[in-house]
Amino acid sequence: MKSRAAIIILAILLCCMVQYGCSPHPKFTGDREESSTEYDRRNVRSERGDEFKGTTTRQLLELGRIIQSYLGTPYDGNSDYEEGLDCSRFTGEVYDRYNGTELPRTAREQYSVGRKVKKNSLRYGDLVFFRTDGRKISHVGIYIGFNEFVHASYSSGVIISRIDEKYWKKRFAGARRIIP
């Protein structure tokens, strides 16, 4: 009985070693240095498809760094006449800092900018729009992959939410691509 358990344990260890050796991720060797130019030109892809297709690692990192700097910022203001950070001001500031793109002031106006994108074709950085106040576009966020988006929430400030949450799924209105 003990030898049978030992054989099973050895078989499991052997399988783990073979699987680790066949990993699709390159192992760090330390003797080869990759130039930043080679690294930046690669397209980044998720395991589930092409939601990052066409976006260089440097672009992803820069946009992500800017978005991350806003996480936790409290919601403040909700009109053209009030200073503060609401959803459309958040997206406008992010894109202005990222690449100088000037977005219109309101979510409804931002919905007319860029190229229309189907929900199943969303990519990192796409603007996602919602109807939270009836039939009109009234909320906007930035898609960050894996069914998640960053937005300025009235109750929680700048946060990450899931598009497939019941609340957001029911109110999803469309998406626009601002960066190619």
C-alpha cells in the first residue's frame, strides 16, 4: 500500500515537472537582455483573444498608469457648471493626459466621438457608455479588459466595476474606440 502511494506521488510530481518544462512562458535566463524597442513593438494579447490587439506594451502601461493615478479619487460635481470629477470629466482628463485627445464635456457628447465598437470586440482603452438615467446616455467609463471598466461612481469615486454585473449589463448602451 505504501509503495502504491509513493508511485502515485512520484507520478504527480513527474507530471508537474513536465508541465512546468512545457510552459508557454519563457523562463528568465538572466544572460539575455531584451531591448526596450523589441519589447514595445510587440502586440499584447490576452489568453482569451485579441482585446489588447494592436496596443503596444508601452501604451498599455502609460494608459494604465494614468488610470491608476485616479483610482480612489472622490466623485465631485455632476454638471457643466460645477468643478469636480464626474464620469465624463474623468475620461476627458485621462485621454488628455494620455495623448492630448480632447473629449467633449458630457458622456452623451463623448458617445458621438471615435469609432463604434461592438460589446464583444472591446479593447483596452475603449470608452463604454451606459444609460443610468432612463433612455439617454448618462455614464461613461474606460474599458480595461476582462469585462472590467474604470469609472467615476457617484457613491464611491473612481473605481473598477464589471460590465457583466447585473446593474451595468442592464444599462450598457455601447462603446467607442478613441485610440486605434
